[in-house]
Amino acid sequence: MFEMSDSEFALFRDFVLEMTGILLRPEKRTLLENRLRPRLRAHAMTSYLEYYTHLRSLGPDAVGELANAVTTDTTECWRSPHQWDFLIGTVFPILVSQAASTAGSRTPLFWSAGCSTGEEAYSLAIAAAESLPTALARQMQVLATDISPRAIEKAGQGRYRPARLAKLPPGALARHFTPEPDGTWLAKPALRERVIFRVQNLLEPTPAPVPFTVILCRNVMIYFAEAVRRRLVDRLCEALAPGGWLFLGPSEMLLDPPAGIEHRAPSVYRRSLP
């Protein structure tokens, strides 16, 4: 069995931080070993140092392999229900009012940043379909990005075990998913068509199209080093349209929000209108 030395862990820790912004704490060492061990076998390598050297030789292409190794996909639809209540009860009525009062108003753009296997992105599309006027819901576009190619592949399939869907509002499961013989539920085409999935590193420039009406970046920044978190917050806030909304995870808050960013609810922020 391969064992990772202290020096090898330090090399991977620094490389992961450099390429992804993710801070690997010492308690993640066993997880990293277990995730990388199959890659060593696949490449017929005999040490973690040899695999590290291989990754270094890949340059930017190493990000995908690293992300698959160090990220987790533990999530679910309608996670943190109080935030969905705020989105539907406070944000959506404002969007409806703006659409009614502004001729030629821009298409609502939503971004699920760090979407993992897609549950959050599909929840956004479901919330719009269930709560917005039909015409406005049809205009809405959801961009969902994650650094892990493996996670994005799963997200695009839209296939989930019942436990991942258990928190959906009553009736939403049957309206937006189809039961499969293997016990999973498959997102219906109308739901999948509302979401665009892309592999994207949050350290890279904000993806087009911008600006966004709503950005969800929840339970993502807790994995980043402090300096990376500050840069990411600035980038997310700059990507918001005037009056746009930023949702963070329940344990994430901005102690010193950027200029023009207002705290509106727990872990919810809004960019000021001009």
C-alpha cells in the first residue's frame, strides 16, 4: 500500500493551493491519499512524488485531476431551506416588479458558483418554474460551474438518489423528475434545458455572460485560504448586476463587505442600485 510522506503531503498541499485556492489541512491527508492511490495505480507509479511530478508536467491541465481528488460532492436539492424561502419570498417579487416596470428589462441570469453535482442549480430552476410568472421563468437562465470535471459530468446527467431530493417542496419531485427502474430520479428535459453546466475554476475570470441577477456561492469559500476568499468575494460582487443578490453558505459571512454591498439577511447580500 502506498503511504504519503510528510514532504509529499506538503508538496500536494502547496500545489493544490496554487492551482485551486483550496487549503488542504493536515486532517485531509488520509482523504488525499485514498483519492490519489487509484491514480497512482492507473499510471503504474510507485510513489506519490512520482505522481506529483506527473501533475506538475501537465501545467493548467492538472487542475481537473486535482479537483476530482480534493473536492467532495456531499450536497442536496433545496439545501438550507430558509435561503430558498428568502429567494422566493423576497428576491423573486422584486424581480417580478422590476420586469413589470422596466421596458426591455434584461434576462434574469443566475449563477450557481461551485455547483458540485448540480442539485443547487436544478433547485434554482425549480424555484423559478414554481414561483415566477411563466413568461419570466422561461427567460431565466442558470449557469452552473464547478472546478471538478467529474462533478460537472454527474450534474449534466441530472440523476439522483431519493435522499438528494428529499427536501424539495411538496409535489416538485414528480413535476420535475422521472422515477427510474434503478431507484434514482432523472431530471426531466424541461428542467435540464434551463441549466448550462461548465467546468470552471473560481480563480479564473468570471464566466460570461455577466452581470448576474443572483449568484449562489454556498459552502464553497470555507475550503479556501483567506487571501483567496477575499479575492473571490470581490470578484463575485463585481459580477452582480446593480440590485443583484449574493447568497453564501449559512456558516459564511462577510465581516467587511466590499463597497456598495449591503447585508440583507443571514449570509445574503445585495449590490446597491445606482
